[in-house]
Amino acid sequence: MPKAFFRAALIAGAALSTTLGGAVFAQETQPEAAQPQPVQPGVTQTQADPNQVVARINDQDITRQQVLDSATGLPEQVRAEIDQVFPLLVKRYVGLQLLADKGRAENLAEDPEVKKLVTEAENEAIRQIFVSRYLEQQITDAAVKSRYDQKLKENPPPEEVRAAHILVATEEEAKATIDQVAGGADFAALAKEKSTDKGSGANGGDLGWFAKNVMVKEFADAAFAMQPGEVSKAPVKSQFGFHIIKLEERRTQPAPTLESQREQIRAELAEQLVQALVTSLRKDAKVEVLGPDGKPLPEE
């Protein structure tokens, strides 16, 4: 029996996935003015004891946690309203369990196809639990902090400057503008009047904060060689024309916080640790990979 059909048979045993989704949708589309509905009998709250018996099948107790675990593969829309749809989940679980019991009564537990599926599921569960526990031991707060410090050391926050500029078409016009600024003319006013960069010109030439690598080389080299308050003494030529630069401020870009990087670092450590573990395990195992012709392939 194909896997897809097998899974479909289990789900169809309860035939409630659509009903569950419809129940949630009906709640979400109630008018805003509708009054809250009283909790129906059998609807449990999220604080309920997970070991609470919520049903019995042929004298076999079914706990709340078993029902909740059975819902993990359902749509998020359903799981988000777990308390409201809990009675339907119980009904669904009973249907699934009755199907399983019927198959077991027909000795399907010994069926080769069932055993194959059980083995695959067991392997997946063992892998997940093993890796989860291994990473939990390895990825400590200290390990995350150490990796964070290492990343900051290897990638220190770059220096940034805030600058304004006036962009003109010719070197002669640029030199004349520099003379005007040196003579006391207002830089921002000249930028609004003369700059061909209309975007920054409207703001008095202000370009905001930027790192060196985001500007064309000629402009960046000149700007980062200046001090706050300084105006370039000669035109700076780039592919866009001639710039007159005024450096406003300098700073080191704020470093990202440990908290903002924590999950990314944990993911990086997890990937590295698992790869290293697999590499180590391969060294201690006899692994032979065969090609389409059945001949061994060389190890990578």
C-alpha cells in the first residue's frame, strides 16, 4: 500500500480535519459585536492537567496529552484554537484509535509494510531526539557568548560617516562653489540651488550615515579622509560628476547585541556541530557509496 494512501486512510478514519477547520473559520468570521459564547461542556483550558483522562476506548484511558499530540500535524489555524476545538479533536482521536485497533486485531502489526513504516518512523524519532539532546548539551549560553565575541572580533563594526555633498557637472563650477563656501556661503543653501543630485539637494545635500563600502571609491576615499566640519578643498571627481563634500560626523557603527544574534548563532553552531559529528561518525564506520553501475564511488 503506498504511503500516501496509508496516511490518507488514517486521516479519513476520523474525517474531521475539514470539520475542525470549518469550526475555527466560523469563529473567526463572527461579527465583532457578537458576545463571547459560554464554554461548552468538555472544552478544556490550556492550564488543564495533560494527564487528565478525556476519553476511554474499551476501558483504555485516553489522556489530554495524547489528544494534543495527535493534533501536531493539523493546520496552524486549528492548533491556534485548541481549546475551542478540543471536543472535536477527542472525537477525531477516538476514530484514529479505533482504526488502529481494528488493524492490530487483524494482525497488521506483523505485516512487512507496517514494520517498514514503523522502522522508518522510529529511525526519524531516534535521530531527532539524539540530535536535540546532543545540541542541548553542546550549545550552552557560554558557547553562544564565545561565538558572539569571536564574530565581533573577526567582523568589527565598521566606521560610518554622515556627510553632505553638492554635485555639479564641471570642475570649474565645483571650484567656484568651493570658493563660495570658503567665503561664507551656506553649504545647504548652495546644495538646494546647484546640486544635480536632486534627492539629497532638497535636504541641503545631506546623505545621512553610510559605511565606506556603499559609496563609489573616489567619493568614499575623500569623505573618510576628512574630519567633522571640514569641506573638501578640491573637487572630487566620480562617474556622476564633481562633488563638493562636507563631513558632518563620524562614528563606529553600533555592534549588534548578543540577544539579537542569539538564535542565528545557535543555528550556526547547530549546523557545524552536526556536520562535525557526522564526519567523526563516518571515520569510525565502514561506509561504501555505490554509483548507478553498482561500483564504489570515491569518498569526497
